Amino acid sequence: MTTTTSTTTGARQHPLDEYLRADRLPHIWCPGCGIGLILNAFLRGLLKSGLDPDKVAVVSGIGCTGRAAGYLKLDSFHTTHGRAIPFATGLRLANPELKVVVFSGDGDLLAIGGNHFIHAARRNIDMTVICVNNFNYGMTGGQFGPTTPPTARTTTSRMGNTEASFNIPYLAEASGAVYIARWTTAQVTHLEKSITEALVKKGFSLVEVVSPCPTYYGRSNRLATGLSLMQYYRDSSITRHGISTRNAAIDFNGQITVGKFVDIYRPYLPDLRGRYNGTSA
């Protein structure tokens, strides 16, 4: 990580200090957690997008990832569990000049918030969703959730998860999302590029980020450190742009298909009159 030096005080300064609430640091995330990397990629992507930070609002739900909104020096809303997308929809409807970003976890967005997710994609609401997928409920004790791979162990599936898991890109495409990408925290350069593209895309855009949770998910599945999880991501990720999202499911400790899967145009909502509008992507 590069740093800059103040010419007046000599103090070392993080290059993203202008966009971080330093008074709220240190953060709450565990050693080896990937959310800090993703937050960094988001802010760098935001800078590259050319969007006016004064017209960007970040909405998060409950969970480890949901805490990210509190560390950003942007207009941000830490909402109730599963309701980040409805809050973001309200902001987007009320103020067409805003770029609204939802930054939350797999449990918040796809379990209690799952119905909101599919309908926002169906309506093609103009927002960007960054979904941090660590395969479990990290903040509340490591329970299995809607993205936990079958046979993976968690605190509530000690003999292995017996339920099918969501293939997030496939769910998003089937619901109507116009931009869909997936990366892991081991591909931060690609992740930053996809976030930049998603931010300037008109319509419902999704970037899924597979991220380590060594404290619970990793420890339960013999990947007890952030380093071992990152090594797994590096060894198991295969980039396949434009493939059918039907083939992007993640099996337990199996291959992780990453890349940009969908980038299309269709009319999006909304303006204040509730009409479809937009120009060619």
C-alpha cells in the first residue's frame, strides 16, 4: 500500500484518507478478513469512475460487511437486517442525481433480503450492489446461510451443510440484472475494474466478491487463516468471462469461476415520474 507524506506536518497519510472516517478506526473486522481489501477496491473504483463523491450514497445492512458504511466519508446508511436494497431504492426514487451503492453480505442480501434482491433486479433499479460472500453468517457466530456450499461445516451444520446453495450470478441474471461479475479478494485489480464498470452502468449491477472468514468458516473447514483461504482462492479460481451463469456455482472447496459474466442494456428505473428511461449503455 502506498502512502503520501504531508509537506506541512511530515505525517504519513493513507491515499484514501479523504474518503475514510479515521476517527472510527481501528475497524472491527477479524485478522484475515477480506472486507478491508474490498472496501479499498471500492474506493479506488469510485475514484476511477469519475463520479462526484458528494452524489454517492452507500447503503448497508446488518452483518460484518454492513459495518463498512460507517467507515466511509460518504453519505451512508446502516439499515435494518435485509432491508438495504429497499432503502437504496427509496433513495434512488427520491433523488435521481444520486448514485446509490449497496454494500452488504451474502446473508443480509440473499437470506432475509432475498426477495428485495430479486425484485430490484427484475425492475432494473439503477443501483450497484457489492455482495461480499464469505459463505456464512460471520457476525452472529458462523451459522450456515444461503450461500454455504453443500457439505461445508459451520456452527449450525457440524456434520456438513445438507442444503443447496445459491449460485449468486445465476440468481441475479435470472432476475434481470444487467451487469454481473464475480471475483475473490485474491484478484483485487480485476475487482477494482469491475466495481468501476458497475458504478457507471445504468441499471441493476452486481459484483460478487468471495471473501475469507477465517474466524468461523475457515476454522470449521480446515482453512483457519486468512492466508490459507487466499491461497485456496489463488489455486482454485479460473477466469471465464461471458460464460453462462448457470455454470458458475461454487462447490465446497472446489473451483471458483470468476470473471465478468453479463454486461447488457435494458431500460431501467427510475425517474421521479416512475417512467423507464435511459440511453444505450
